[in-house]
Amino acid sequence: MKVLIFGSGGREHALAWAVARSPRVTEVVCAPGNGGIAQIARCVPADLKDVEALVRVAEAERPGLIIVGPELPLSLGIVDALQERGLRVFGPTRAAAMLESSKGFAKRFLQRHKIPTANYAVCTTAAELEKAVELFHPPIVVKADGLAAGKGVVICQSRRTAIEAGHGLFTGALLGDAGQQVVVEEFLEGDEISFLCLTDGKSVVPLVPAQDHKRIGEGDTGPNTGGMGVYSTDAMLDPHMTEWIMHHIAEPTVRGMAEEDTPFSGVLYCGLMMTARGPQVLEFNARFGDPETQAILLRLESDLVDALEACIDGTLGEISLRWSPGASACVVASSAGYPGSYKTGLPITGLSDAARVPGVQVFHSGTSKLGNQILTGGGRVLGVTAAAPSLEEALMRAYEAIALIEFEGVYYRRDIGHRALKRKP
Ligand SMILES: Nc1ncnc2c1ncn2[C@@H]1O[C@H](COP(=O)(O)OP(=O)(O)O)[C@@H](O)[C@H]1O
Ligand SMILES: [Mg+2]
């Protein structure tokens, strides 16, 4: 079978790597891909913002399975367009992807279905915003409604700054694009967990949990990024808590979407805050996370293609996933200056030495290939990922491998997973 993957990041490299391991797969094509993906798949150019262009790639390739990596094409209706042409695609329709593409939609949905989430108000005018802010105690969370690539959430220490942030989102001063809706939300305290599930619209199968590190600096300081590292262990969620999240969050979400005639199939990514009152939904994503996918797929022993096809065919109820016990960790190497401006086109060395460290896979996030030389091509450049029987060993392997990699100004956090290590009895 030929598999086509849309996307160009570390998530897509991990997907391509997992798909290529399936004995059923004869060819992997990635549009547009990156320098690392090009080593295991055929890359074809594509603009992820252009649904018609992506459809043309799919029609030319006629793959047996299409996987959509990023949120933007999902929110633009790529799945609907491919389904209309009779192509087999893994991912939610545009209407179902609204769980991610509109935070206002998601909050109202959660409330309708009594799924635990922070108290909130959805505001459409500045006057509504000012009134809503009066009802909350600082810190107050102010969120853009639409996709904002991790830049749409402001945590405000006073009502005045919350109103300013809301105005900034309405006028476009904060994000560039003017927002139609702004969500004002209660501040929640606790540990964050990424709880990803596969679903065919009826059955829900959880993946192993993961914890992301969003801030650029060690000790969770400095500005937000796309994610500087992630780890996954069995100990993060005990079976009882996993069952609770399935019964009170993941399954009612999938059931609710089906009841409302917008069945959701694909990856339901529940971003959870583990509060004193129990798990609460911070947000949904409608796709695999990046870099969570790198750490999660390194632990997957089952055939990913079988599982994704079951989501398309409505047969996920017959599937159970096998995972390697223990842990995995992914440490992201980024360009100097990220998440601000940074240089690209810098040569990277040490990649094959790093890949020889036992248990390690080096997934490329932002690279290009010039002849045989891999060059930096983004803010996040590489996700050095390792699996091992324990988190300590997985981290040791990932850090041993990343230390072998060099490019001008390479930066990575030295404290990925440290909070979990400290918490251990
Ligand atoms: N209600 C909240 N209370 C505390 N922190 C929050 C809350 N909502 C969001 N955050 C923080 O902001 C981050 C980004 O918010 P999220 O809703 O996940 O939006 P996005 O991923 O689209 O930027 C979260 O990972 C979390 O750290
Ligand atoms: Mg998030």
C-alpha cells in the first residue's frame, strides 16, 4: 500500500517512520516533508494552506491511505474534499475539527455535554468582554477563538490587563488577524497532560499519555514555543485515572459529536489540567500533537496503519494497541533566537552518530536537504527521541544523542522530564 502524509514537521517524520515499519506499506510519500522525511519517504512540494493543491497531489498519487498531520488543512476542510473524491483519509471533517479550530465552539460543546472544563464566557464585542471580565478573579485567561499556533492565549494578572488582551485580540493588535470571538476563562492550577485517543466516531482507544514542555527556558520560564520536549511514561496516569478520563471526557466527547451529526474520527487530543477537582479540559486538538507524537509513536508496538485504517472503516472497536512498557522522551533542538527570529540554512553535523545511540530516533522538525547535507530550516529543528525501560534511561539516551549534534547556535532545554523525576517517591 502507498501512504501519503501531509505536513512538514517532526510529527510527520514520526508518522512516516511508524507507517514505513508496517509490512503492508510499500511506499511513503510526504507533501511537502522535510530533510529528514526525505531519507525515508518521497517528498513532493505542496502548500499546506491550499486545499485544492493538496487534493491535486492526492489525486496524482492515488494512495491507499492519506494522513493529515497539521490543523490548518483540517480546519480548511481537506478531509471533506478528499472524501468527496473517494479517497481514504485519516482525520476529522471540517465540522468535527471545529473542536480545535474554534475554542468558543469547544467550550459550548463541553458545557452542553457536562464535560469538565474551566468556567468561561464567549464574548463577541468589547462591551461583552468588559462585563465578563468582572465575573472572574485574576489571574484570568483570555483566549483567541481560532487557530493561533500557540500564540492565542494570554494569562492576565489583573482585570485591566485581561480587558487589554481581549481588545488586542478583537482589533488584531495581538495576533495580526482580528478575532470575531474571545474566550475569557477561569485560571486552573495543576499538572498538564496530553491525553490523545484514536476514534472512528464511535469507539475510542487511548494512546499512552505524554507531557509537553511549552516554554523556551529551563524551569518553564520565558515565552511559549511549539514545544521544547516531551516525555511519556506508564506512571503518568494510573489505570483508574485513565478510565475516569475515558468515561468522563473522551467517550462523552465522541458520543456528543456523533449525536450532533458531526461525528469525529481521527485523533482526539484532550489537553487536560489535572486539578484538585479532577481532570479538566483546557482544549482539544483534532490531530496528533507535535512533539507528543514523536514520544508516543516510539512506544507503539502495534501496526499504526491497521489502527488508522480502522478509524476510517469504523472498526476501531476490534483494535487494541500494544505499547512497549517503560518510557520515552523527546528533546527538541532549536535555532538560536527561537521563538523569535532565527537563521536557517545552517549545516547540521553528528546526525548519524546520534542515531546510533541505542533506542534513539532523530526526528526532523525543520530541516532541508542540500545534496547529502542536512541544513536547519525552522525554529524547532530536531526532536531527538529515545525509548527505554525507565524515564531516567530514556532521558539519558536522548541527551547523550543530542550532545553529538551540532549546528551554529543549537539550543535545547536540559530539564526535560525533570519534574516527573523529582515527583517520584
Ligand atoms: N484555564 C487555564 N488555566 C491555566 N492555564 C491555562 C488555561 N488555559 C490555557 N492555559 C495554559 O495556556 C496553554 C495554551 O492554552 P491552550 O488552550 O492549550 O491553547 P493553544 O494550545 O491553542 O495555545 C496551556 O497549555 C496552558 O498552559
Ligand atoms: Mg494547547
